[in-house]
Amino acid sequence: MPIVRRAPWRLLAVLSLTLSVTILTISPAPAATVEGWRSPLAGRELVLIDKVPFGDVEEPQLLPFSVASLLGGDFVEYESLVAARLPAAEAASLTSLALQEGLFAYEDPKLPGVLPFMEFDLSKPEARTAPWAGNAVKPLPVPRLFLVHFAFPILESWLDGLRACGAEPLLYYGNGVFSMRAQNLTVFQSCAAAAPYLAWVEPFLTTDRTSPELLATAGLEKEVYSLVFAPGTELEKALAELPAGMDAGDNMVWEDGSLSLGVLAGAPELVALLETSESLLAIHPAGGAAELSDERQGLIIAGKYAGYPGALSGAVTTPGYYEFLKSRGLDTLANLPAVAVFDTGYDDGLPDTAPHHPEMENLVERLLPGDLNLGNFVFSPVTPRIDDASGHGTFVASIITGGLVPPLTQTGLLDAQGFRLGLGIAPGAKIVPVQLFDRFLNSQGECRDRNGLGDVPPDNLGRAITFSRVTTTGADKALIANHSWNINRNTYADISQLLDARVIDANPPAGNGLQAMLMVVAAGNKGASGPGFVLAPATAKNVLSVGSCQSYRPSTQAPPNSCSISFPAEYTREANDIAKISAFSSQGPLFGRKGLNQPLVHKTRILPTVVAPGGKVFGITPYFRSTYVCPALCHVSWPVGSAYTYASGTSFAAPVVSGMAALLRKWFIGRGLMNPAPTLLKASIIATATDLGPALDGDHRPSNKQGFGRVSLERATDPAVARFYLNENGSFAVAMGVERSWTRTIGDPGKDTYIVLAWNDPASPQTGSHPPVVNDLSLRVDRVGGNVSWHGNNFRENVVGIDDGNSHAYSTAAQPLVDAMNNVEAIFIPAGTLPSGSQVRIRVKGLQVPQGSQKFSLYAYNVEPGS
């Protein structure tokens, strides 16, 4: 139970943690102004101090006298932290002293205010009018509607107090900002229960509910728009506010109580509505708010977000993923491989006589021709043909391949800013749907599950993999497989063993070890269980296991943080920081930096391999709707009645990596490498991933939450960076004690250098944990002419206890650590380490190869290809 007080520091030492609320002083509210009201707290810095000190302490503690004395008079004490608003210099002093006293203290992050169509500096709310300068439409106050910014983390009791004072909270926009309804500003200024905790109150403006761009694109001809009215608005009132000439259509009430109304309108009607409505909060084009678009997954891995490349996170506000693909030569179907989707089925409008989903239209047929395209491997399937009663498989497939390739006409749904809801990572890539799971309605109308797993050994899955990889004549079919499913085992299970073998050869014995298949596997959704819960088959050594980070979809705008189908809370959390790991994403085995009495990375399996956006993402739903009877997605459809929806899970992060792998294969072929191996694709994805450590409390790559980082298609295909790579080949395989070496020149000394070695290790026997590798290779890089070397998976974290994501630099006589747990070895050398023209010698050695020799691939980023 929180303690809420705004009091002199001297009482901190005598009040019990079980006290409720004591308000000792209330700062007088300044007089109202035409522009709005600023409290004395406006413009001050926010400092949060954790009352649980650093160290082995379980319960919150009283703040030390020295720290408490600097809080001033404007603070709120909660159960486990204290929040204070202070002038900048005083905030800095408080923070510094708190740190000296062993307390965690955080200064004001100064996050922006976020409205449906803009972000603004919370210290300058008047800046909301800037985009409208020179526009014929002028910002005007909407009667009885206000924006309210709280100065402290919000308590429900403050909102209750405002209600009692006559103010009605409507929508929460995040970062302490609410829209509220009240008779006037005085309601807020005179409300003793809440005024002490407010920073400012501003009139809600007519222009807060749309954008100049939306009005600029509206013409005299009527188009479909979606209007959002304040929670509690009755349909009759909303209809009464529509101007003459605006035609109303369907309506629905959202989970937050707001009312959506579809209308036909042109520019004159929209302007009239803006200037007169007292209940309208937003105008969107048909299809919903900007945050509805799936295109954002592609834009994140393409680096198309605010602040890139310096920032790890930023708002994704501008469409253009197609344009990015075109700029990298990835916008055609040439050399784009097929991807097998092992899932619940696939339905883009089957049977062939039916209309097809606009994102999967037959203008670019997604399925391989004839009888090669569909495989049902469910035990005792309800129907012999593939359908998708749950929608999961169709959704996954669309993330990989949704959208048409220009110049074909795009017919899918757009949102307010032109983002495409159904645009996938590798638009137009062909797929091979393999149905392993099925849901069906029994005679009592209940949904039941069937699947193609459970046979021992897992021959059925093995047959499904062979079916997806080769035709009946042995020709290539899919070269990449997406597995967005898991079994409830966090060990090296029989299915892990099978996938390890089938990555090496998906068609044994006929493939003769030559028909390899890259397999991308979701890590699982056991994040709430803590470390060590990556689930099989993501525990296999040779696969790319994928965890989830947030997409960009703030909860202040549709879709809401809720589901019509019951999901744990971690699936529906806000997605507004693309550098954060999703709460549901499974974590690998725990390891930490040296000195913490934790396992070290070179003695631990690194899981997941990478992360990709999988929290609150969009895709398509089955199009042959009569079979879509047991939906397993967050909403049956969103927008309601469309053939799209959104969902969260590592299931939807994995297809991002599958689509990226397809594009990278095309990229390598475009540079003369005709058959890039799965190990080369894996090494390139790992080497170019973005380290999210600064956003994860300093837990740099590799870690058991982010693996080697968030995948980056932008870095992997950057034409300005030199690369040296070796594709898996028997001619330079290494046997026990054999070493291969290459001398190369560093590219740009101002860039980081990443070198990754990857090999497909023979399958291990099943274990109750994670087995060591069978064949152990070592990676070493020496600076030519210098007394320094780096060794694979010898990071500063596990060597000297400094977790910064970089490799430790040894003297050449040092004894490096040996990693016998991972069949990936990485070296990360930070920019500025090697002067211009420096040469390095890259060495790969067979450290433990019991039989024969081991093939491998090597990928070196920022290293010249020639000697």
C-alpha cells in the first residue's frame, strides 16, 4: 500500500510504512490564464529515488537524513521509492548524494508528450500549435476538454479526487498526460486532492485531434474516416455533432469506453467537425491510427526510427519500408528463396476459386505451384486440406511475405500516415505451409487442439521437414524454415536433436549432407518464469532462436492494451520502446559478469540467439472466414470486421528473422555467392545485430535476454561497409588441431569491427539441460605487428568483470578462456581501437573435433575482403 505524502523531510524518519495518506501542505495555485495553468512544479526536474538500497536488502528502507534533507517540499513518498520535483541544480545534487549513499536514483528522463498525431516537449505544451503555423485551420480551445500533465507518477487516489472535484479523466496518453473533461480550469486549480501533484493543465485544442497532413490530403470528394469520441459519449450525441453532409456508418465501443464511428466526409466536413465538436478526440482515415501498421517491424530492423543510428530506440512515425528495400536492391523477386512455415495452416482465401487476401493476392502467387505447396502433418486431421482455424499460421506467414512488390498495384489496408498493415519483411517471398497443428470445434461447440507432434522418435516432424525442403524428385523447395511453436521443455529434447540434424541435411540420406536448411525458431513466451526458460526446439544448437523486443505501438492510441481473448498481462503491455525486451519473451540460462558469483558466458548456452520486434505487431487473418472458428490471436480482427489483427509473442518475432534471412540470401547472391550456407546467414545476422545493453540496465550482448542483440537489416546490407566472409566449404574445414588463417585490413577505423564464426555442430544426445558442443572450434584475431589479440567469446564481461559488449584484448602470451558450450564464437572490437590501415590475422582452429573435420562459415564486418 503506497504512502502518499507531500511533506517536509524531517517526518520521514518517524512515519510507519503502513500509514495511508497525509497531506501536510498544499502549494497555492496560481491564477488561471487564458493559455492554461502552470503549477510551481512545471519545468522542474523529476528525481526518483529507490528506497531499496544497493546490496542484499529485501525491504524498503528509510532514506538517510542527508538525502531526505535535499528533497525540498515538493515530493511524494511511495512504498518503495520517493519522487521529488526540484530545480535542475538541486536535482543534480540530490541524485549525486543518493548515489554516494548507495541508493538508486534516476533523474528526469524528459520523455515527450504523445498525442495521436504528434509528440511534444512536456515542458512546452504550447509547442503543440507549431505544426499548424500558417495553416488555414487554427488551433482553438475545445469547450470543457483539457490536457492534464501530472508532475509525479500517478496514483489512482488523485484521479478519484479529481472526479470528486468535478473533473472526468477520459484517455491516458502516457508520460503523465490525460485528456479530461471539466467545466473550467478552476476545477483543477481548486482541487485539493490533486492540484499539488499537477504540473500543468492546458485546453484541449481542435488541432490536437488530427494532423495538417490528414487535412491536406482530404479533398472535396468524400472518403471513409474513423472518428474517435471521448469515453462515455453516447452514439446519439456523436451523431448530433456531425456537420451537414457527413454520412455516418458503423460504430463500436472500445475497451477504454471511447466510441468509434465510421463516416463518409470530405475536407469541408472534417474542418467543420474539428471546429464544432465538443466530444471528438481524433480523426483517422479508415483503417485506424498510425500505430496499427505491421510495416513498423520492417522499419525498425531497417533503422528507420527517430535517432538512428545513434539511438537504440525512437518513434517510428514515417512509412517507407518499400523504399528502403529498393535502396538496397531488395525490392524484386529475383533470387528470393521460399520459406516453409510450420504452423497451424494457411489461408489467404483458399480454395483457389475464392478471392484472395489483398496482401497475398495471386498477382504474385505465394505458394509453390501444383501439389508441392501444401502439407498437412497433423495426426488425424479434421479435414484433408489445409485451413487455419486459429489464424496463427496465416498471421506468421504474412509477417514473412505480406504485401505486393511494385510496380504491382497495392491493394492492402493503409493507416493514417500511409503505413501498410499487412506488409511483411520479404514481400512476395514464396511460402510452403506445413500444418503441424490444428484447432477444431467439437460437437459441443468447444475448440480442441490436435497436432503432429508426440511420436517417438519424432518421425512425423522429420517427414514434414523433408516435404518442405525438396520436391518428390529431390529438387530444392524451401531453403528456410520458420517454427513459431514450442513444446513445454526447456532442455535439449528429441525435437531439438532432430532440428540440429536436419539443419545440416533436411533430406537424409538422399541429400548426402548437401541439402541444408536454415531453421528459425521462436524462443517461447515464458519470460515471466525468469532465466532458463527458452523452450524446445529453440534449445537446438544449430537453429536461430528468436526472442521478442517491443514494436512501436503506444497504448495511447489504438489498438488498446487489451485482448478480446484471455491473455496474461505481459502480452498486452504498452509497446513504445523498441529497445526493450518484451515481458513475455523467454530468457536463456543465466550468466553474468565476472565477480558476481554467477555462471560465465563461455560456460553457458547463449539463448536466445537474437531478438526481433514481436510485441503488438500486425498481420493478416484467414480470408476464407468460414474456417476461422477458433481464433488464437489477440482479437479476431482489428480493425473490427477487417482481415487484419494484432498479436504479441515470440511467434511473431521469429518470422521477422525468417524474412530477413530470405533477403540476406538474395543479397549474398547479388554479390556473386550463389549458395550462401545457413551458417553464413546465421553469422551475418549475429554480427550485425544491435546491442541493446544500454536499454537493459547495462546487460550488454551477449545476454540471456537479448542474445546477441536486435537484428538489423540496415547494418547487414549497408553498402558503405567492407565485409570479408567465407561460405561453408569442405576445402577449408578444420580437423582436430588444424588451424586456418587469413590476413585482412580493417575498413573504417571509426566503425566497430565484428567477427563471427559459426558452424553446424552434429546433433548431441538428449539431455536434461544444455549439452556442450560435439565439435569445438576456436576463433582468434591478432593485430599484425601489435602485441594484442582477441579470442572468441572472451568478452570483457567474463574476463575482467566489465560488461560493455566488447571483447577483451589480451597480450599474445595470455591464456584465453575456452568456450565448449556454443557453436558460435564472436569477437567485437570497438571503433577507434585499430588505426587506419591496421591489419588483422583471423584464425580458426579445431580445438576439439573427435572425428573427421568440421565445416564452418566466417563473417567479418568492417574488414576488407582482399588481403
